[in-house]
Amino acid sequence: MTTATFQPGTDHHVSTDALHAVAEFPVAWFEATPAYLVLRPVAAFLREWLAATPAGIVFGLLKR
């Protein structure tokens, strides 16, 4: 059995810690999948490759 304790004076009775845990669940779940282990290096490679193209070089110069 689970019991909940609410602080007096709160109207909505929602803990920010509970909302934080709910918001982090999809991220934690994705990071635990094998796809995350594959996608990180692939994304890093694509990011570096795009930066090395002529369009990426021009875009990098325009950002500065």
C-alpha cells in the first residue's frame, strides 16, 4: 500500500520531484537501449562530416 503526504497550503498536490522523475523516464529508458549506443557515434560522425563540407565551413564562418 502506498501513502502520499501533502504539504499544507498546496492547491495542486503535485510534487516537483514527481514531475521531474516522469519527465526523465523517457530519456533514461532511451539511454538504456542498444539503439542509444549506436546512435551516439553515428550522430557524432555525421555532425563532424557536415562541418567538414563546404556548406558546413561557410555556415561555421557565418556563425562567428
